[in-house]
Amino acid sequence: TPLMATQPDDAHETMQGTHSVHFELATLHAAGMAACDDSLPDARAALFHLCCAARGAAKGDLRACAALRSLIDGSEWPQCPELSLACDDDPEAARALSGRLLRLMAERGDRDAALELAMVANTPAEEVRWLSLVASAELDSDEDREAAAYGNAQYQVLERLALALLSAGEPGDAARAAEVALEAAAGAMALGRAKASLKLEALAEEAQSVADAEAETTL
């Protein structure tokens, strides 16, 4: 399937429910269950509905966006292992589309996508943008403990955000970094990480000192 035929088109946004229906149709075609009688998986039809489901930056189905990005990056979509995309003829376009889908997923609240973008941010300000999105995601206590095993618990994300704010150095960033570090300290304590909490409290004091110094210079 040509790569360019799969690109989400912002000019044709439809209702959120329609995108979800397209995604469900994609999974049905992938499983060979879309027809009334017995049928084989239809990769072409699955891809068509997957692309329809991903259309529209504001309302595209995030599951479809993730599936398309996996296919573009050379991984398979578990629901349809036979499905693949022909990206070798234009790898630059493939990378651009993959990055576009990743940003879309992050902006729509996909925590993992925002984390991935934060890891490759080119500037502290860009890192602040994506880490702020990660920090805004809600995790229950079990999810937070599981994320801690990968260094991505909320308190760990908040620590990185505080450090990025200090590096960015924009007006008001230091004061915000102090607040974020204190929030991180509380989160670390909630997970039983006392040493980490003390470290974060020290970071909050450091950030507050920077904020106080900035305030004095503006007087």
C-alpha cells in the first residue's frame, strides 16, 4: 500500500464516534469477521478503515494512530500480522508521518507518546512542553508503582520537569520548578521513596533560591 495514501487528512474531520466505528471495522476485517459468512482476514480493508479512523488531528482514534505508527515504523499490528506498509520508497516521508502521528498522540493525552517526545527533545523548552503533558496524565497508585520500575512514575517525571524548567530559564520557570519539585517530593513519599523525597525537597529549595534571586533583580 503506498505510504502517502495512509496520511491522516485534517480537512476531513468527522465525529469521534465515526472514527471509533472505523477502528472497530478495521479490527473486524483484520480478524476476518466483517462479512456475514465465513471469510479470511482482509488486510486491505483493515488498512482502509484504520486510516479512516486516524483521520483528523482533533478527533482521530488514538488506537488507530498508534497502529499506523507501528506499521510505518516497521512493526506489525497484532490484530493483522499480514498487514504492512510500503515505506521503503520514501523513508523521509515515513519518518515525517511517524513523527506527526507521535505528536498527535501526545497532544491528545497519550502519556507514552509524550514521554518518547520528551526523551528526544532538542531544547529544555521543548522538553518542558512534553513533560508537562506527561505530568498532567492521571495514574492510579498501581499504575504509578508499575511506572516507577521504568523510571517514569509521576514523581520521577515531575523531577525531570523541574530540572528542565531550571534549564529553560524563562521568567517564572524557577518558581514553577520549585512548586513542581515539592509536588514530586510528595509523590515520592506516597510511594515510600523517602530518600528520593528528601532529594526533591532539596531541589525545590534550590529552585526557590533561584526564583528569589530573579525576583530581587526585577525590583
